[in-house]
Amino acid sequence: MAKTTERVFGDIPGVHIGMVFGSRAELAQASVHRPTMAGISGSGSEGADSIVLSGGYEDDEDFGDEIVYTGHGGNDPETRRQIADQELTRGNLALAVSCREGLPVRVVRGADLGSPFAPASGYRYDGRYAVEDYWHQQGRSGFLVWRYRLRRDDDRPPAWAPAATPVPAGAARPARRPVTTQRIVRSTAAAVWVKQLHGHRCQVCGLRLDTPSGPYAEAAHIRPLGSPHHGPDTPDNLLCLCPNHHVLFDLGALTISDAFEVVGAGSHLRLVPGHEPSREHLRYHREHLGPAATAGWPAVEDEAAGEGPA
Ligand SMILES: [Zn+2]
């Protein structure tokens, strides 16, 4: 057993892509995938941090960069066939939470997977994947199964050699639906904190979206991260918004005044004690993401200065 109980999302230090472990016990010892039996490591409150693909479910599909993974429960451990419906609980709920929150999932393939991407022996760490979407459907045996599409979300080369991997004869690859625009919502401690403090209610409209896996909201950076904005990932640079108002805010259709008025919605920003958005970042947003013509906004510094407030 791993000594720590803290769940780690993403890479385990010292464990590189392609590293092979001889057994589930070794995998657990290295904290790559801590449960020694279950295929999904995670909880419904925290999300899933890792999965093992080892051929346990008849409905799993492995395309290398893309995996359609079947949730757990409802199968006969001897025959591996479904004998009951699966429920959106435990590991299944954990994967849904990882999708909702954009958490990285470590993927491990076992030699008994029966896939061209499986290792020759043992259990191989194959890097980080993102849970792109999930749904439920009738499995091959007629019972309800939860299915999760995981897509490789890792810049490093895969452990398998793509060109050297033959597609087995007769294993016709099912047509894949066209990839639609997908926003992977990154989650950070600050984002989680702000969303929880606001009870997942939008600070513009008060809406909270309830889903079977829990409430959904988005943490919107006021001053964007990354070049050229270099906004910080801190609570005072975040708003808790519904998806619609997040998009409107990001696209500058909504701005927030120094008095926390929502310009464009004719309302006042909903505030919760303990979280005060930075007026400096709000000003930056107004100046650089709001309507291009800043005339009419009071106290806007010279645009030509370019960088905004430090
Ligand atoms: Zn809203």
C-alpha cells in the first residue's frame, strides 16, 4: 500500500511513459494505480486519478490515443460478462467527475488487454489522458453500461510505435464520429475553491447547473493566463460563472465595473464573503477584452501603454 492517502492527479515523479511494472502490487507500490483489484482509482468527491485497462470488460475499445472505457460493476468476475446494470457511483462517478473538472487520468495497459497497444508483459504506464465525454448505453449483454471516451492528452511520444502496430485482420475499426469542438476545462485548487465557495452558482445570473454527478460551474479567469496577459491563477483573478456567462465574459460581451456592476447585463455581481475579485484585474479585462472602444469607461489608462497595471 502507498503510505500517503493523498490522491495525486497527473504524473507520478520518477515514473515515465513506457515504464513497465511486473504486477498490480508493483503498480500500487509505485502509486501509479493504487487499488490492486479495481480498474478505476478514484472517488466520487475527488475524481478518478488512474485506470488500468486489462481486458476486464467486453465492451472496452482501444484505439491507442483514444480509449472507450467501460465503467465498473455488474459483471461476472468469472466470465467477465455483464449480468446487471452499472450505476453512476464509486469509480464510475469518479470518472464523470474527472470529465466535469478536466482532471488528468493516468492510463495503464495490461498485457492481457487483447489490444495491439498492450505491452508484451506486465503493466505499462501510458501517460495522461483526459475524459472527453461519457454516456450510458446498452452493453453487448443487454445491460446498461457507463462508457467514457478518454483521449491522450500528453505531449510525450507514446510507448507504442504507431507505424509498427499492425491493425489485426478482421478487427474493423468502427467509424468514429467527427470530433466536435471541445473545451477541456482545466481545474486548479484556486478554481475548485472559488466554485465551492459560491456553491457552483453563477456570479452573474445565480444559476447552478445540477448534473447526475454533481453541480457544475466554471471558474473564469478575469485577466487571462498565459502570454501576453500573464494573469495569476489566484482566487482574486477568478469568477464563478455558468458556461454561457463564462463565454460572454471571455469574449468581452460582459465586463465588470469597479463597483462590481455587470456591464452588459444591467445587474450587480453576486458576491460571497471571503472572495473579492481584484479591481485591477477587472480593469485589465475591461481594457483588453471588453469592447474595443473604451471611450465611455471611466478612469481607463492610456491604451498605448499596452501592458496594463502591473
Ligand atoms: Zn450565468
